[in-house]
Amino acid sequence: MRITLSVIKADVGGYVGHSSVHPDMLETIREVIREEVKKGNLIDADTLVCGDDTALVMTHTHGVDSEIVHGIAWKAFEKATQVAKKLKLYGAGQDILSTAFSGNVKGMGPGVAEMEFEERPSEPVIIFFADKTSPSAWNLPLYEMFADPMVCAGLVIDPKMHDGFTFEVLDTYTGKAVKLSTPAELYELLALIGAVERYAVRNVWRNHDGEIAATASTQRLSLIAGKYVGKDDPVMIVRAQAGFPAVGEILEPFARPWIVEGWMRGSHNGPLMPVSFRYATPTRFDGPPRVIAAGYQLAEGKLIGPRDLFDDPAFDKAREQAQIIADILRRQGIFEPHRLPSEEMEYTTLPKILKKLEERFYEVEAPKKPVEETSEKHDVD
Ligand code: 13P
Ligand code: 13P
Ligand code: MG
Ligand code: MG
Ligand code: MG
């Protein structure tokens, strides 16, 4: 049976501040999806929470970009916004950037990750969900899961993975994407996806047969809204086992925390801390950024699960390391490189502050000009 797994997420109000979702909002969303399952529009549905964001996990047969499914998410988020407004929760309707639904939530604020596939005899999938960060947070782990044999042993051991994987990389500034096949184009891939402020991995396919392996939400709120309106807080779906990385190979990158952009006011670099559902409540300096992993087995489209995959003492060390990185970065206070570089801060409210000072700058030196290049100059790297 061909199944579509759609994960659509949004922050429509924080409880308290930007730290969590109020139970009444969640119940409202659950009522909507339960009703849609009953009506037959969805095979099954579930909700996940990470920080102040809620994700709708939906299975169905309408394919990706379905108006029915996007409409359900829109309705659920609108109703939850009403609850958030009534309770005066923080940033009620924060990620709802448009007032009228026109068939697809992409470009309207919510983040979307969807994939359609023939359900295998056993179909384990993992949904990752992060708060206080941006879609490029997935670049490093996706590289390690699908292109680094030192992390994913299956790339060497499983013949179905020997042909490698193709990554679709989105240039979030231009909206253009490029497909790069690994291992052949590994270095080109890394050249792009290491530039996390610009490039984000959108999809990964298995080269052996073109099967979809992973898909991520790449919507960037600041680029849609033209100003800072909160962080994107992305989701990602990864298929596991039998020709795909094993569950443990998919989780392994998260055992060694790395630094992502987001955290306080979306303006700071910080470690991505893998946590159980229970601890997906970022409060220290509104963070540090969190990620949860929800594992499901699909059975004729039914969502068997979730299993809370980071609820394992084997990730305690990663959490501890994340705390140490957090302390080191916090020592920098408002100074870079804890604070994001100036180009990134342009999408925050900082330009307003700079505008106030514009008139007060005066010249003390002639502006610096670049030195002329001579023809004999050697390359220096
Ligand atoms: P089990 O013997 O526990 O099923 O483990 C199989 C395996 O391949 C784990 O990576
Ligand atoms: P959210 O995108 O999670 O709402 O975070 C916004 C923020 O500014 C946190 O400090
Ligand atoms: Mg928020
Ligand atoms: Mg959030
Ligand atoms: Mg957000």
C-alpha cells in the first residue's frame, strides 16, 4: 500500500514564554485530528511537542502537498490559536503568517516534512523535532547518517546502501535546489551544507533504487515574513532499517552534540541537546536548543508508537556535554561567536537599533579600499 506520512508543525502560542505548549491547546489539536481519522480523511494521526511547537503526525493516501491534509493542519492550528488567545499565551498564532488558507500551508508559516512510499513488510520511521533552531540543524546529522561510514556502518555492510545516497540541498536565499550524489560528490555536498546560514538538506534518496530515505522541513520564517518572527524549529522524517540506516545509526550523530543557530531570541549559537519528550522544555536562556526523536512502526498506515528514542541513559553523556558547551558559549554573553554574526542578525530586530545610531556616526579615517591584485600573486589557502 502506498502511504503518505505528513508531519506539519507550528508554534501557535507558548506556555510560559517560549518554553512549552499548554495542555488545552494540545487537546484542541487532538480533537481535530481524531475527528478527521473518524471521517476517514486520515488513516491515523498523532501529536508531538517540542518546546513551544506542536507537530501533527498524519498518515493517509492523498499524497504529498494534499489540500485535505494541509487543510486539517491549518484548521487545528487555527483552533489552537483561539485557545492560546483566550489564555493570553505568549505569541498566540506566532507561526501563522497568513490569514487565509489557500490549499497548502507551505509559505504560510508552518513547517512541513512529507514523504510517500510503499509501506515495507516492516516500516520503522523516526521523526526528529527540534525547538530553538533552524532547518540547517539537520545538515550535519543527515551527512553522518547517509554519507559517513564512521557513523553509519551500514554504508559498508549493507549491499543496498553501497551505491550511496543523493542529497537535495536547498539554497534558502534563492529558493533553488541542487542534487548531489554521495559518495562521488561528497566534498561538493559538504562545501554547501557546512554553510548552515544558507543551505539546508531537503530530501535524501537511496541511489540503489531511488527510494526516499529522509525529508526535512526547510521553511524559514524570517525569509517568509521578511523579519524575525521566531525560529523555524524544524522537523525531519527518516526511514530506518533494511536498506536504510539502522535506528541506532540514525540516532548516533546525536550522541555527540554540535552547535546550531537559534537559542535565545533566535540570535545565538548553542548546542543541540537530545532529550526525552519529558525534557523538551527549553528554559535556560530559552534553551539550549532541544531535539526529540519519536520512533514509529507503520502497520497499514497505522502509527504504532511513538517510542521516545532519546529516553535512554546512553544519551546522558551527550546531554552533559551539551551543558558544558552551553556554559562555555554563555560566557561570551552578547559577544560573537555566541551571538550570531551581523548578516544573520539582520533578520532580527537589531537593524532597528542600528538605525537609531546611523546619524551619529562620523568619519575619522578614509574608508578602507581592497588592495589591488597583482598578476604574480600566488594562491594562498
Ligand atoms: P538483535 O539481535 O538485537 O535483533 O540486533 C540485530 C542488529 O542488527 C542490531 O543492529
Ligand atoms: P520560538 O521560535 O521557539 O518561539 O523561539 C523564539 C525566541 O525568541 C526564543 O527566545
Ligand atoms: Mg514561540
Ligand atoms: Mg519554538
Ligand atoms: Mg519558532
